Amino acid sequence: MKSKKANKEQYTEEPVEQVDGGTPHQDHAEYTEQRDSDPNDTSSIETNIGASKKKDSRLVRFLIALCAVVCLGYVVWAMVFFSRPRYYGEIPTCKHLYISFANNESNINLNEEDVIRELKQMNQYPIGKRIDQISVLKIKKQIEQIGLFKDAEVYLTSNNDLYIHLDRNNPLFAAQINGKSYYVGVNRSLMKASTEYPVPLSIFVSGHLDSTMAVTKIYDLVEILLSDHQWKDLFSQIYVKDDGDIVLLSRISDTEVILGKSSNWSEKLDNLKIFVDQVISKSGWDQFNTINLKFEGQIVTQPNIRQK
């Protein structure tokens, strides 16, 4: 019995091992504090998890954007690379050129030989050229710069033939704008006049006008004049004075018909027609130096003193 008691006392009095130089009581207190802390306090853990998720999300977005840029770059490269024709062995040459025209009612007198001459002057004549040296886009652009065509369709076939299909403009009248000659087309388009291919037009406009006036109020006036056989045969020129007044010049006399600035052309020309029927038919145009229609409801004339 005494031996067992001694062993029990020996076990109870065995010293506690110290860790890292701390006292037994300190180590036990720290362990007890950790063990007794609130098990539901997860704020620090959640913060760490949230930060990690944000980093992962930014990394995923970056990788997606990088993949999108790489894919887009490949698509662009593939479109350019595979759109180019591939030739193996000797590169073929263009054997035939076919030219056709749309809008046969156009007053532009330009034929196939004229187009061929233009291509040679541009150094774009295709016959005998290697296919890889022919640029259909360049030919299209240079032909359209002539100014006589609304559109030029240019393409190569699998047989290495070049086709050019031209849609001719239809000029309505000629105009001098800022010292340069232009045609105004039936669709109110403005095109440079060609000295090599003059277009026979019945009305010429000059004076103090700009391109906007040419395709708006002047265009409207010309349309009315050309739609009436009497005015179409009578007037050949329209002049815009420095004060903005628009004047009609006759083919058969020096009489000026002043229309003014307002664009109620039909009303003014109806009044002129009455004056022509009642007065001009008896006295003739040469009796008047000017016939002024700019004032509403009035016709003011200036006699030609030389005819007195």
C-alpha cells in the first residue's frame, strides 16, 4: 500500500514541461484563452475568403479579355491572309476585258473605247497583266474619279477575265462654281465636268452661286424650265447676281428676266407667260431691256432706249 501511494504522489508532483521559455501558467492561460474563444466569430476567415475570391475574379476577367483579343487578332489575320488568292507555279495573266454600261438614256457620250483609253492613261489596262498585279479596287476608284459615273463595278472571274460595269450619270445642267466647271445630275449630284467628254446641255448657270444653291433652288428652277417646251427653247443661261437675284438670259435677245431671290418659280413663270402672250407677242423681246418679276403681283419693265 505504501508503494502505491508513493507512486501516486510521484505522478502528481511531476513538473509540467515549459515550451519556448514560457512559464507553465502562461502557456496554459494562452491555450485556455484560445479554447474558450467564441467559436462563432468567423469575420476574419470570411474577409480572407472574400479577398481571395476578388483576386480570382479579376484573374478570370483578365484571362477572358486576353483570349478575346487573341481570337480577334487571329480572325483579322485569317481574313486578310486567306482572302488573298493563292497561285502555285506560274501566275496567270488577264486574257479578256469586258465593259458594259447601264443607263443607256444618259446624255454622256462615252463608249468602250473611251474607257479603254482611260485605263491605259491610268496605267490600269489589264490585258496581259499578271492577276496578282491587278487591283480591282484601284481601277474602280480611278474610274469613278472621272466624274461621269454614279458607280463602277469591277471584278475578276475564275477564268481570269476582268469585267467592268459602269452606271453613267445623267447631267441636267452645267454650272460654273468658284471658277470650276461642274455638271449637276438628275439626282442632285454634283460632278466635275470633263473637257475630254463634253456633254450637250441646254442650260448653263454662272455667277455668284455655291454648290448648295446649285443643287437646291437652281436645280428646282432648271427642272421647271426644262419641263416646259416654251421656256426650254427660250432660255439658255441662268445668272446669279452678287445681290442674290437670279436672272434668266434669252437665246433670242439680250433681254434680262429678273426672278429675284424667292423660289416661287412656278408663280413667276406663269406671270411671265401671261406677259409674253399679251405684250411680247406684239412688241417683241427687243423692246425691253429688263423684265422684273421679283415683286409679288407685279411685272416691272425697263424699255430698251435703243429701240425707240
